[in-house]
Amino acid sequence: WVRFKSRLINKLIMHRLDKIVVVSKARMDSLIKEYNLMPEKLILINNSVDMNRFADVKDKNGLKQEIGISKDEKVIGMVGRFVYEKAYDIFLTSAHKISKRIPNSKFLIIGDGKERHGLEALASSLGIRKQVIFLGERQDIPQLISLFDVAVLSSRIESFPVVLLEYMAASKPIVATNVGGNTEIIMNGENGYI
């Protein structure tokens, strides 16, 4: 019902607007198709991040110790809200498979939301609860991303995700799903994997 109302309202106002700013080519294409908009009405301005926030991260070992990760463990992490669209269930299912191949791996999940309890239950049912660290909402995102050996975005839906830019600013290898503007940021096999 909420999506239906939103689409109806968008349909009523989109054609009355002079210009619409979008953050990805994928979103631009979807608006043109979904609302039959003229391309000239849309302006593309991609998201960005402050690179300086990721430049001077120190004391990784202290932070690892604080959150329960030993020096020899591999860290696979993801940052985002705990909502269906972010597909943490896919992340955890993949974590289960990875943990069999890389027993000394930890899966760091930064964020919070309405799906948290269900995700914790899923991690338990997969037998990986001890390897998964749910950190909740944090303000030290650059420092936490610096701990990742691999950064992940398993979303079902995206536009132009800032978190991928943050992963890149921290010089982390990235694995992301083939949705929305992810392929505008990640060139498969060059600066990450789709």
C-alpha cells in the first residue's frame, strides 16, 4: 500500500516538476521508463564521500581487540540498515559457505534496524552466530571499514550507494550485487566484483 501510494503521488507530481535530480544512471533510466519522463527533465549528480575521513585511520589492532576479532582472523564486513532491501539474509547465507572454506573468518555487520532479531536468529540457525558480530549503529565507520579484508554490499535494490564509495575510499576489495547503480561504481574484475 505504501509503495502504491508513493507511486501514485510521484506520477501526479513528476510531470509538473521542471527538473529532477537523480543520483545514478540506473535511477534515471527507471524514472524515464516508469513515469514516461523526458530525459531532459533529469539531472544526474552522483553521490560522493569525504575522502579525508578515510585517510588517517589508526590503531586497528586496538579496535579489533575491542570488538572481539583476533589479529589472524579474516574480516568480511557490511555496513547498512537492517531492512529487506539490503539483503543481509544473503550476506549471512554466503557467510555460512565462506566459514566452511575459511574457518578463521569473522563477519562484521555494522548497522541496525527492524530485521536485527531475525538476522541474529538466522545466524544462529546457520551455525555461525559465534563468527558474526552485530555491532549496531556506530559513528566510527571509517575505522570499522579499515578492519575489513573484504567489503560487501548484498542489496536487492540500490540507487548509487554511498557505502560502496566509502569502501573504495578505504581501499577495500568489494563484492556487490548486480543491482541499481552498483555497476556504475564497480567495474567487475577491475575495482571489485559484481
